[in-house]
Amino acid sequence: MKAKKYVIFPVMICVLFLCLHFAFSPQSGDSAAAANTADVADSPAKIEILYSGSSFKYVDDFIEPTDHTVAETIQTRKINAPLREKIRMTDRCLAAGASYKDAMLYCFPLLEKTVDEAVKFIDKQPVDSEIKFNPDRKPMFSITREQIGYQTDEECLYRDIYTRLRVGANVRVTAIPKTLYPHRTALDNVKLTSLRARFTTDYSQSNENRKHNIKLALSKINGTVLKSGEEFSFNKKVGRRTQANGFREAKIIVGGEYVEGFGGGVCQASTTLYNCAIRADLNITQARNHSLVSSYVSPSFDAMVNSGSSDLRFVNGGDEPVFLRCYGTDTTAVVEIYGVSLPYRISTESVIVSRSEPPEDLEVVDKDGKYIKEPMRPGEKIRVSYGHGAVKSEGYLLYYDFSGKLIEKKLIRKDTYSSSRGIIAVMPEIETA
């Protein structure tokens, strides 16, 4: 064999001691081991590991010791001995309780490099299918295929090499790795793309600034992916309702009255989202009603937000993520939530517990032309808005199976809305000098 300088590293201290014990103590099994290896040639071991058309080769070269300590170790471990003696020493290591890998490397220390090369080539981690959500494209969901992985059973590989070396010096072994399956398949991700709920509200009668604010708020939420256990916050997602954040002036409710303010209309976006979220069976953690009844949704199903203390929050309590698609048309606010299909259908019921009579109208002489835009006779009146009485209401969730049978009716809210005065604008008298 070709000489090679080599520094010996112990495989396992315990294996060394055990094998030394067998090497220097007479064993009753020595004659049997000799008989088993009698037909093994004394030519160097030549090992070839095969896998999927690739080959990894090892030749048992002579190792030249670098000093007397290494020489003694080489002699003790039978590293440069004829093949039949090396097999006999391997048998003793196995009998002492060593693994096939440690027993083989005790006598064939250079074999590890070849096996490691094969393992590096064979082993491959599985790859999960991934889902990407693009709410403004078609299709909205792109799903990659999963990939199977492989893991070499090194102990089995060393065992097969050992077994074949007992028969002859030229060995060919086919590696058969263990299959590793991904945690998530493409089929798993396809199940996440079902439309769980859809809700719309109308804003066709709103002015352009209000429409702009609703659309802007929805666009900031659009594309949100809410993971399992994650909480959504409307205020964090949309940001402050300021001109710098893109919002315009429109009517907002302050102190029970409608006044101009930046972000007017955003509450319609939050209310649309809220109603979709409850139908998608998400866990509402914060939702507050307006001081006045909303025109675009039933009592107890509005969700008032502001940049201060009022927020809309909900948690995805399921095991899988949900996906939010939100957008506005010229007339309609739309929210869709996708995820794993629900085993039931959810609808809502608003119950008016009590309603008072509307208070007396408020007449306003419109000197600044705030309400009256067209020429009118002095003293002529137009109605700007109708008054509303105070309302107490309750909100219920209704759960139906797919045959249409009511499974459960659950009270989720009790709300009180203030009364509001109707406004009548009066054309002012013509002032004379």
C-alpha cells in the first residue's frame, strides 16, 4: 500500500479501552472470528458508495506514523494490518459494544472522509410549500411546491460496508437514505385560500374627501397576513389620521355632533372590517360604538376608531394564518378575509331594545353659506339632517350549519347611542344700510 503520513485521532475513548482489552486478552471467540474471515483477501479494502448515479470511492492506504506514539496506536488498532486482521479487530470492537461506525473507524480511520462526502451529497433538508398573498393580482395566492428531503443512516451504511468487507476486499454499497417529509405541503396551503367572510358598506352619497379617506384606510390594511395568535390593531396599521399621512378633511363626530376634521370616513372602513372579522370568526378584543347611530350599518355593529384611545382590535385564534383583502370602489367599501374554511356560517342580528323620540330640530341662520348653496328667498328653510332619538341596542352572532339550521345565538354587545337634533338651515334676511 502507498505510504501516507497521518496523525491518529481517537474515535471514542471508551471504544479504545474496550478494543485494547480484546486485543491483548485471549478470547474464546478468536478461533470463530478467524474462521469467519478466513476467505477475506489480504489486499487493501476498496469501497465504493453509490447513490443516484454518483460514486464515492475509498482505498485503504498505508498510513506512515509520524512518531513512535502514533506508530504504537496504528499497531494497536490494526490500521495498517492485513484486511482479515482489521475485520477481526472490528469484530472485537462490536463485541465490546461499539457502534458499527465507531468500530469501523477504529480500524479504518480514513473511511470517515469518504462517508462524509457521500452524506453531504445525499442529505437534503425538506422544503415546505410557501404561500404568497398578492391581493391586487390574479391569482391572489401563489403557492410553491414542497420538496422531500433525505437523511443518510450512517450507522446502517457503516454496517453494510462492514458486512461486505467480511466477504471480500472490493465492496460496492448503495446508500438508501431515510425520506424526510416537509411539514407543509402545497395542498395544506391551498386549504388556506378559502373565502371565510366578505362584508361591504355603501358610501355612494359621500363627498370625494370622505371617499378618499375610506379608500386610503382600506389600502393601508390591504394585504395584511394575520398569523395564528397574532392581534390586529387598526390604529397601528392605518396610522394617524393627519394630512401628512394622506388624509383629507371630512365630517367626523365630536361631542355628539358632526364637524369637519381630518380622516372623516375612516370609521366606515373600520366598521366594514369589524363586520367581516366577526363573520370570519376572529376574536374581537376591542370595539367601541359611536356616540350616534351610524347610517351605513345596524346599531351594535359599528366600530368607532380615532387616533387616541379608540381602536379596533382582533386576534386570529385559529391554528393557521388569515389573509385580509380590503379595497374601495367609487361607491362601496369591501373587506374579504381568507383562510381555512369554517364548519359553520355566521350572520348578525341587531335588536333595538329602546328608542326615544327625536329632540326638537335646531334652526340655524346660514349667514356663512355653510348649508345653503343655491339662491333662496330670505327666511326660506331647508332640512340639512334629520334628528334621531336615543337608542339602546344589542348585537347577536348567529351560527348556522350548512343545512341552514341555527346552531347558536350569542350576545356579543350592548350599546347606547345618544339622541341628535335635526338641523334646519334658514336663509338670512337681506341686510339694509
